[in-house]
Amino acid sequence: MATRRIQRTEESRRLLVTAAAELFAEKGYRQTSFIDIAEKAGISRGSIPWHFGNKLGLLEAVLDDRLHAVLTALAPPAGERPSSPLDQITDFIRQPVTRLFITLLAEAVEVDSPIREHYARLHAALRQAVQARIPAEALPAETTPEAFTVLLVGTVIGVHAQWRIAPEAVNLEAVQATIRTLLPASLEQA
Amino acid sequence: MATRRIQRTEESRRLLVTAAAELFAEKGYRQTSFIDIAEKAGISRGSIPWHFGNKLGLLEAVLDDRLHAVLTALAPPAGERPSSPLDQITDFIRQPVTRLFITLLAEAVEVDSPIREHYARLHAALRQAVQARIPAEALPAETTPEAFTVLLVGTVIGVHAQWRIAPEAVNLEAVQATIRTLLPASLEQA
């Protein structure tokens, strides 16, 4: 019985995190209420504080979950030779998860934003994950791994933004081909 | 008398556009009211519909104004040899105007957003302005001017975003140096 209760609890938590992630991406953090989340997840609204404390606790769980998805996508599959790190990283241009980063970004840069600190940790973790996939020795001598990583993460964020706004104006294949042409060939074989 | 009245009218309009641009950048479009704008501009709230029709009309005026500022900054000063187009474009990473693009972006990607179309025109105009400064013959054969422009505008947006969120984690000088190292040297002399 105890095991089944734990399973149900974990299942509820997962459903709430998934619903919240979708709603935050669609409407932003501020505009999303516990009622919206409970309705979408099909779970009683009262269980949200029980699981997450408050709305910031829920945001934290959403960010952790999405970061985990990013890290999993960047990790080479066990026993397999990973595909080019550049392709793996630039593939995030078309990932729905990148939309959440954009929606929350605007609220995070507001004066006295309650979510800024959480959001800053997300960017830092993304950069750390990308930097781990980029061997420093593959970079031109004039660059630093930190600056190169900011550039690569920034490119993914900014190209995704333009594509979300006007998909017909942005040819993602051509942009990814351009990135591969401009970046050092040594990164492809890394 | 008529001339003075016109001057006063143009001055009011300018003050309202400036106040709205600052408030939209700080709080977003939806969260900013006519009362906020009138208070900041020191002008009666009733004059906003008179000048701009409605809030979307005011947004349109703000976007036009900021776009004009971008185009002016990218245009070579009369009679002077312009600085490198790369430096001119990447300098926007630290411009306050870029923050407005980020704040509005989140609202523009929402489902049924009233501002999406206006915002899409802004991105398109930015790309057009950048592409006009980049000579096609300076680009590697494997790239297209369109894809290269999306990449450059995206880089500015995405690096700005990371710097806004955590200025201490982003060394803008090093990122700009990295961009110069990676992009074709032919662009510097363009």
C-alpha cells in the first residue's frame, strides 16, 4: 500500500511539473495560476503547496526538470560515439524547451524580479553543460572557453527567438550550416 | 501661435514615446498602463489616445522610434569612413534598446498575442538593416546572407539576454573578441 501511495504521489508531482512547464512557456510565470495548473494536470489545486511549498518552489522544480532534459540530450548515449557537439547544441534552436527560457527571461530581467536568481542559475547550468562538451583545445587561441560558450548559448537563444516569432523568415537548416562553416572544424570531430 | 502649438504637440508625443519605451522595457507591454506612462511623461493621460489611438498604436510608435535609433547607429556618419560593421552590430549587445526587444519578445510569442505581428516587423527590419551592412562577397561561399544575418542578430539578442541576467558571468569584451576571431576577416574591412 505504501508503495502505491508513493507511486501516486510521484505521478502527481510529475503531472504538475509538466503542466506548469507548458503553461509557463505559453503564458509566462506571473500569468499562470495554481487553478490553471491544477486543471491542466487534472489534479486538485490543494496538492500544489503540499508538493512545492509555493509558486517559486514549483518554478524551481520546472527549471530542474527542463535542465535535466537538456543535460540528458547533451550526454552521449552509453556505449555510443556521440554526434558532433555542435549539432547537439544547435539542435536546441528547434526544441520547445527553449521557448520556456524565452518566456521566463522577460520576467527575470524585470526590476526586483522574484525569479531572476532562479533563472540566472539556469543560464549558468546551461553554459556549464555546453562548456563540458566543448574541448578547450579545439578552440582558436584568441578565444576563451567561457566567452565561446556564452556565444554558442546566446546564438541558440537568439536564433530560436527569431524563428518562434516568424518561422517563415528563418531557415534553420541554413543557419545551422552557417554555424558549422564559421566554427572551427576541430569542434566537429571533438 | 500655430507653430508653438505644433511644437508643444510634438514635444508631448516625444515625451510619451520615451516614457512608454522605458516602461515597456522595464515591466512589459501588458503590465504598463496609460496612467503609468502619463505619470512618467508628466503629461495628461487623456492625450495618449489623441496621439496614438490605442495602446497598440503607442507600441507601434515606440518600435518605430527604437528602430530609427538602431538604423541611425548603423548608418555611417556623413563623410566619415564607418567603423567595422561587425563592431557596430555587436555593440548592440550592450545597448539598453536591446532590452526592450527581450521584454516584448515573451509577450509576442504568446498564443494569439496582439503584438506578435508588430514585433515580427521589428525583427525583419533589424535583419534588413544588418544585411545592408554586410557585403555578400565577404561571406564564405557555404553561407547565405539571410542565414548569416539571422545568426548575427540572434547572437546579439542571446548574448545580451545572458548579460542582463548575470552581468558578472558574461565578459562582453571577450565575447566580442571571440566573434571577431570566428567571423571572416573580410568583414572587418568591409
